[in-house]
Amino acid sequence: MRTPRTRERVVITGLGIVCPLDHDVEAFWRSLLSGRSGINRTTIFDSSTFPTTFDAEVKDYNLRARLRRPELHEGSSRGSGFAVGAAVQACRQAGIDVETEEPADGIDRTRMGIYLGAGEGALDHDTFFACILAGWDPQQQTMAWAKSTPLAFARMKASYELEQEPNMAAAHVAMLTGARGPSRSCLTACAASTQAVGEAMMLIRRGEADVMIAGGAHSMIHPLGVTGFSRLTALSRRNDSPTTASRPFCASRDGFVLGEGAATLILESLTSARKRGVPILAEVAGYGSSSDAFRVTDMHDEGRGPVQAMRAALADAGLTYRDIDYINTHGTSTQENDSIETLAIKTVFQERARQVPASSIKSMLGHLIGAAGAAELVTCVLAIRDNTVPATINLHDPDPKLDLDYVPNTPRRMPVNIVMKESFGFGGQNNVVIVKRYEGTP
Amino acid sequence: MSAARVVVTGLGAVSPLGLSAEETWAGLCAGRCGIRRITAFDPTGFPCELGGEVPAYRIQDRVPRTFRKAVKLMCRDIELAVMAAGEALAASGLITKGIDPEKVNVDPTRMAINVGAGIICCELSELAPATAISTTDGQFDLRKWGKDGLDLVTPLWLLKYLPNMLACHIGIIHDIQGPSNTITCGEASAQLAIGEAAQVIARGDADVAVAGAAEAKVNQLVMMRQHLLRRAVSTRDGAPETLCRPFDADACGSIFGEGAGMVVLESLDHARARNARILAEVAGVGYSHSMCPGYERLEPGGRSIQIAVQKAIDDAEIKAADLDLVIPHGTAVPEDDRAEAQGLEAALGPAAGQVPVWPTKSMLSTTGAASGALDVVAAVRAMVDGVIPAARNFDKPAEGCRLNVVTERREGPVRHALCCSYTFGGQTAALVLKALEEDEAK
């Protein structure tokens, strides 16, 4: 493989978000700083008898109103629709033309790519359950497939089935932007979109693309998604108080709150951003990835994988733990994650561990699963821009064993130049991205 | 910054032609076809009752003794991936914890994994008892599911079907602690994963990587999807082994199957230092995206194939005429084959009529994410053995196809081989493999 002579610096020139707090970056940021919760009763399906009856939903979202050619994205899954909305915002900010055959933004489309950490779309549940019932023989405890096949063929819709594929969010973003460069989707569970941003940066560094639309999109708010997480006992069951249910690092935390949404960041080589004369929002400085190689069900008890990923990202950025001003944590509000993440931060940050603010916006946003890391990276860029870190809300009952500075309940104005974002996925994939203030001529 | 050269030192495959790379390659050389009537479920009622199923195996016999309990958490996609990865690592001569914990000869923190995976459909029968008790008047009742049915779902159900669990199980068995990713881009997943893993090594983030993909498409709902998308053969006329006909005038669609292909990638320095047998070099990668408003087909004209193939050839610093073998995606869906042929012809230029083209899906079936990995395994074997087997079911070229599809077995050096793949949704990848010169391999 060809060796690039110089390593391209990678900057961020656009942000977009569609999430439970809002469908616009500035409104999202204002909501975060006001400590508002995006969590409420489930409305997407009737969850009234489920162990958990609340979640963090994207509400009142109208994709059609944002597009000139909505017909290309009709029938997309919830996640793909969010991805298109987030990409439209990010492209607009970065001066990238969308929905046109003849872009005039000076970007060669074969050098503009897409990398999303994106989840699968929801099953056609009615058909799915009806097919099971048609074929199931309760006496024999077997499925007679031939009985469910005609029903499935009659009811399944080709386009709906296709839209469930996890690569379709990126497909819609490609159609929106005309991006023909490297195109990829990954799905490393809750770490997916942090990984997507990290790997997208690597593609630009290697010189394979000038611009990457990177981020994530996911919605698992559907009966089988909630069933799966409920059975894993991963979800909070604080049904009497949804807005206080997500309480990362709190002694009484009892699980995460399932959310949905999409976020995108326009990554661009510094050369390209300068040539186009677009404002630079921040620089992506480093990326590290690791695996626990421990258990399918649990994190490594000493946080071995997270520690390795954090150290790899620091080394990649040419920084040490002394340089980090703020940690945007994975902070899911599960007993296990918050304890082990705290331990891992202590291992890496040593004597500084208690001095570096480390907050979790999942306290307000819920857990966007595949899209979580990208939404949190958008937050990191805004934290640098405004020298303000968002709070961990609902932290009124600190866990005595967890003694870092989690920025409880009130956002904090402070100098923020270099931020670490960490994301850990079920099964032990750990991804860390470091974002820093862009210093240099625009 | 100088990037490391990346070589292939191990192969693993599980396919309808056998349970190892050796058996798969022998089958391909003999022109055998692995397509039969489906046995995994009763295919009565399907327009085509054929599939490419992997021969019978017992997964307990194919994992380390200490891991036998964990097979309960493996869906079929995971099993296939674990088998192929185990074979590839054993063949490479590396000794991981999963091969012999007493004799480990590789640093687990310097090993990466990158696996392509499909959207995994759960076994319907697994959810059937829970569905059966959640009915009112014979119809599925979501409230009853939430109250009673949900509790009958096995607690770890979700973990069996997350796409990242392929990489996760392999990583746990073999103690792979470095970067881990899961690419979910349909049938382009494998080559995207192998390309990315090669770059992880090239940029210095790992010395060794396990890369490839697995997918088990012989599932009722997955097969149905392919029929609804009009990709599957829908005739019953003709012998099963003659129906899948890539680039042939009588092509009438694809036949879907299951499999896994894995390679061990290694930096050239690492491979040399341990005197490993070097099978080939990953010399070039190229990526693009196909713009097709319907999303389910390759765009007419195959421009994304043209772009990706040209980029891969440029990256390898060779000319199209230097290629001795092309393994195309060739699904036997007539529109897709036509577009791919046009894209390849445009990329290869005057060499298009000369370079031998060898499609494999007539024998292996379309194994989803795995298909691109099985092709890479086959290409490496062709290089090692200096053999290009004859294409099967290619009697008369499809109209307008000017590719030089090989109709007779050829023997002679294969110095450069190109593999390419695309998927519904549009992601497109190409890889150039290069044989090392005798003196380089030492």
C-alpha cells in the first residue's frame, strides 16, 4: 500500500445532531447546558406492561421539511432518517452542497467518504410475530416453516426489509451528498460511532479522502430491542421517575435509559479546509481502540481494555494524561460500567484523576447505543468552543466508591482545550477519540 | 512516516464446499458446486428451495476445551466465524492462548481483529414459546408479551445476535486485545474489513490482525428478503448445480448460502522475524460508493466498481495489465453482473479483454458478508499454487460482457490478483494482492 509522505492533520468543519433533546446543534447544546432531560414515557410502541416503560425518544421530527428530494429517503428506518437530518445540518455548516448533481463546493466527490457507526432498523414486528404463530406447533414445540412461509411472503415488504440493513443509513447519506469515496458502516455496539469517527480520521490521515462524513445513527426503541436489553437487566426500571432514571455515577443507579438518534461530524484534511476557506471548529487529535478479550457478558474487572484504548489515543495524539482538560465519559448509569470506567480513569490519569472533570451527558440524553459516541463527540466540540463542560445531572446521591469530579448537576465554565471521549461496547470493544482546540491559521 | 508492508500468513474458510480452506480450495479447483436443497428449514413454498449449506460439524469439537460452555451463546454466524479464524491462526504458525496457552508466541496487545458481519436474524423457534403465550384471540398481543412473554426469552438472547459478537468470541478465545472492529456493509463487509485491518497494521497500531467475515444466510427470513429484492433464483427448472451462472447469458439470479473466510494479516517485519510462511502481500486497497436510488442494485455502468478498482490498482502501484487474476463479485443477478462488468472494463481499460476473470459464486453460492472473504482466500490460494480454476456454469457470455471469464483451468504464476465486491446500499471495495518475490519473502 502506498505510503503517504506527510500525515494529514484532520479538522472538524461541521456538526449535526438529531437526538432526544433536539434536532438542531445549538438547541441541543442549550438544552444540555440547562440540564434538561430528554427522557419520558415510551410512545413508539405500547410498553405499558414491559419492565421499563420509558426511554429517550426523538420527538416531532420532520425529515421531509428538511429536504428538497425527500422521496429518496422515504421509507427509511428511524435511524437512517435521523442520519440524513444530522448530515444535512453538518454539511450546511461545512459548506458542503447536498441534494445536487452539480456540487459547487470544490470537493471532489471521489475523495469524500462516509463512515457511520450505525445500527439495524426495526423488524416488521407484526409480521414477525404473526409468522411465528402461524408456524409454531405448541405440542411438538417445533416450527413448521412451510406454514409461515406463505404468510411471510404475503406480508413482508421488500423496501422495508432492505431498510433494516445497518449499512442503509450510510447509503442514504451517500445519496444525499453524492459522496463516492471510502464508505463504511461499523457496528461495535455502544462504541460504534466513536470508532467510526476514529477510523474516518485515519482514512483522511492516510490520504484516501479529503472529507469524511462521520458519526452514527441508531434506534433500538422497539419491542425486541427493549426485550433484549430488559432480559440483560441493563435498563433502568425507575418507571415512577423517568427524568431522574439516568443517573451515571450515582449510588442508586440501576441501569441505562435506551435512547435513539444520530449525529454527524464533517472531518476534513486541514489542507482541504484551508483551501475551501471554511471555519474550523476543532481538530481530531488522536484515536485508540482495544478489546477486553475477557467475557461476552462483562467488562474486564480492572478495565484493562479501556485503559489500553485511552493510552493508545493519547499516544496517537502525542499527548499525555496531563494534557486532558475534560473527559466525556461513556457513563451509562449501569453499576458495572460506571465503576469500571472510574477505575480505568484512575489508572490512566493517576494523580490527576480527581482533578479532571469527567461528566456523562447520558444523564440527559439516554444511551443512543451506536449513535452515542458521535452525539457525545459533537458535545466535546461545543465544550471546547464555549469553554464549558456539561453536567452529569441526577447526581444527588454520590456513590462513595466513585470519587472523581463528575461535574454534578451544574455545567461548568472553564478553559477546555483538549477533550477525551471514551466509548465501550458490549462484548468489550473500547474506542477513545481525542479532540482539541484548533490552533493555527484558519 | 513510513507505513509497514502487510502480508497474509494464514487462511481459514468454512464454506458449502468444506470445513477448511483446503477443502474449499480443492472443491473450487474441481469445479464442484455446494448448492443443494435447503435442510436448515423446510423450504417448501419458496420460489427456489436451494441454498449453499456448510457441511455438518460439531461446534464443541472446534473450540478450545475451556470455551465449550460459551458455545451456547453462539448463533450460527458466530460459529462459522470462530471456526475459520481458528484455522487461519493455526495455519499462520502463531500460537495464541486459544491454540496453546502454554506456548503463546504473540503479544496479545499487538493483535487486532476486524470482522465483517451481516444482519443476523434470530431463530424464530427460540422466541416461539414466548410468542405463543402472548396472544389474544389467536393474535399476537404486545401487552401480554411485555407482561408474560418477555420473561420466557433467555436472558442473554440479545448477545447471541449482536453483529460484533463474531469478533468478540474470536477475540476472547484467542486473547486478541488490540483494535477490534465489526464492519456491517452487507456483501462488501469482508473486503472492507480486510482492507481496514491491513491499514491498522500499516499505521502501526498492531503487528497481527485476524480479518475476514462470516454470515449464515440460510435462514427463512433472510432468504425471503433476497427473494423479495428479486435477487434470488426463482426457477425450479434445471439441476441445482447449474442455476447460479455469473456473467452467463442464461444467468437468472443468485443462490444464497453460508460461510466464513478469515485471513491472518501481519506486518512484513513481524512475519519475517518469526520466519513465517508468507502467502501474499496486501498491496492495494480502494473504496467507493454506488449511487442507485433504489439502493438494492449496483448502479448501471458500475462506476463505483470502476473507482474502487482504479484506486486499488493505483495504491498497489501497478498497471491493470499486471493483473493475472480478477475475482469479481459476480452474483449472477443479471443487472448487477452487467453493471459490474462495465465497471471492471472501464477500470481495466485495454487489459479488460485479457485479464482472467474467475467468479466463484456458481460454486460457493452468495454467502453474504462472507463472500468477499472466501474470494480473498481463493485468490491467495491461486497465487500460492499458481492455478486459476475454470469458472463454473459459464457457457456463453451475457450480452455486452467483454470480460475474459476463464473457461479452462490455467497454470502459471499469479503475481497480482484483484478481488472486488459491492453490496445493496452501495458500499464498494477492491483489494490487490501481490505475490512476494522469492528473496523478499525471506
